[in-house]
Amino acid sequence: VDLALAATSRAAIEVAAAADAPLRPSDAVDAHGVSTIDAEAALAGAQLPAGGVKGALLALLVEVLAGGLTGSDLAPDSNDYHTMNRGLFLLAVDPASTRDGAFDVERLLERFGGKA
């Protein structure tokens, strides 16, 4: 799963800026940290996390894993989104190594209405 934890993608903000279209107030802040619906101002500011504080903490965890542990650029240290040195962190878990191999993905998916 490739997971971004922002309320909207930077690409969506760039598209909105090119079309002079507004953002949702929950998408971004301007360079002064004030909520904005102006996509150009958002590009100079920052994206907001999806899920409020919990989303922000998950984003911090992702930043630590994909940025800090890999030695790549940290998001706050990069001035250019398009040329930053991005890191990749991959976590692989063997379900058989869990408590007596009891993790049953099929049962979990069925509980949520899906199929394995």
C-alpha cells in the first residue's frame, strides 16, 4: 500500500492552482499557517493531514520510517517537492510468525465484506 496521509495530494493542489479552483478549507494552510482555499497560497504553505491529530501522528511515523531511517530528505528540509531525495521503507510481516500463526487474513476480510 502506498499511503499518503495528507487531506489532499500535492498534485491535486497543483491542478487546482492551474485551474484557479478553490481547495477545501481542510486541505492546506498558507505560508503563515492559516487555513486557505487558495491553491497558490497552499503551494507556498503546507498540506494538512487527513484525520486531524491522529493523521498527523501517522504522517510523522511515516516521515520517520521513510525519511529518517532511510537517510533521504525529510519533507520539512526540502525546498523542491519535485527534486527531493525520496526514501522508501518497506515492512514485510510473515503472518505465520504471529501468535501461533493465528492471524487469519481471510477471516478479517470476510468480516469487512471482502474476499482474500
